[in-house]
Amino acid sequence: MKWLCSLIPPNNYAQSILSKEIKQMKDQTKRWYSLAPNSLIMGMLLALVGGYLDAYTYITRDGVFATAQTGNTVLFAVRAASPEYDGAFQNVPPFLAFIAGVLVAEHMKDRLDMHRRVVLALECVILFIVGWLPGSVPNMIITISIAFVSSLQIATFNKLGKWSYNSTITTGNLRTAASASYGAFANHDQESMKKFIAFSAIILSFIAGALLGTIFSTSLEQKAIWIASGIILITAILYHKSRDQEGTEEPTQVKE
């Protein structure tokens, strides 16, 4: 590319234009193999992993959902109200692990410039270790590990463009997509259409992840989680810090 600029005399307006065109071409090429933190492709990959992990723990760990804590909180309350209330304490460690993950993510955000890449690397390593553990390892250890990883991901990657989203829970994404669909189709609003398409892609990615998680967990059992670890590894490698996307501003909250 540089030899093209050398063919044009220096301080020439045409050379300036050509340099801008070359830079634009490089930027466009980079988008094909790199992932910005709040890009749609990044969100879809993380949602794919979120759905995959839910299917993985449900199939290999006796019907447990470890990525979200809504069900875990309900089970805690149900067991606490039952005669065998001691069983409620088994729901506490995953809850605490989820909180710990959020705190670790916030600490990394304050201390590390490339905290998102570090979170992805940590998630990749933990998921690999989980797949390496034998099936005889208590479900609690696996649940705690995945709850921690899930909270790291949720706390670090929570922005889709200028909208807040969740890569491991579909309820809020589904509500946002449904709300945006009204503005898109009833009011013909272009911004609502973009939001509807983006959140629909996230939801479909989560579903696809759950389907893949079911297929591979059935055949590979505990080691099926290595596929999720591999996806996170690829995401970490392709991740890049974008100046217009890696800012310190908080994501725009979706109104309830």
C-alpha cells in the first residue's frame, strides 16, 4: 500500500486522499477478523456460549442452570420454607460465586486497561479446567465455577451498541426485542428496527448455543464444555479495543 503513496509527489492533495482511502481499507479489513467489545458479533458469540453453558449444566449436572441466579434464588426460598430447610444452604455458594464474579470484574475494570481481554482469558481457562474435572466431582464445584464465569461475562460485556443486553439471560432481551418490534412495525421507526434485529440475533444465538450444548453434552458429556472454552478463546484472540466503543461511559439502560 505504501508504494502507491510514493508514486505521488509529496505534499500533494491527491496523496492525502489516497492515504485516507488506504487507511479506510485497512479499517474495513480489520473489522472482518476483529471483535469490538460492544459489537453485534461479539454479543452473538457470548450469547451462544451462554446458551451452551445452560444446556451443558442441565444435561451433565442433574438439571442445574448455573448461568443465571433467578432460579437459584427461587429454589433457596422454596427449600427454606420447606420442612427440610437445610437444603436451602446448597443454593448459597453459587449465589456468592456470582457476586464474587461481579466484584472481580469491577476490580479488573479499575486496575487493568485491557480488562475485557483478561476476563475472556480467565473464562476460557476456568471452562477448560471444568471440562478436565472427572464426573465424580460434586456438582456444587461445577455450579460455582460456571456461576463465577457467567457473572464475569455479564458484568464485563453488557453493551450492544448503545443498548444494554444480557448474554446469559434471555428474559430482558426478549422484552426489549418485543418492545422494539412495536416501534419498528407499527411506527416504522428505523432505530427500533435496528434494535429489534440486534436483540433478535442475540436471542437466536442463545437458542443456537443451547441446541449445540445439548448435542455435544449428550455425546461428549463433561468434556463438551471445551467447545465453549474454545469459542471464548477465539473471541479473546479476535478481540480488539476500539476507541469509540471501549470508552468509560456506562451502557444506555433499556427503560422498563
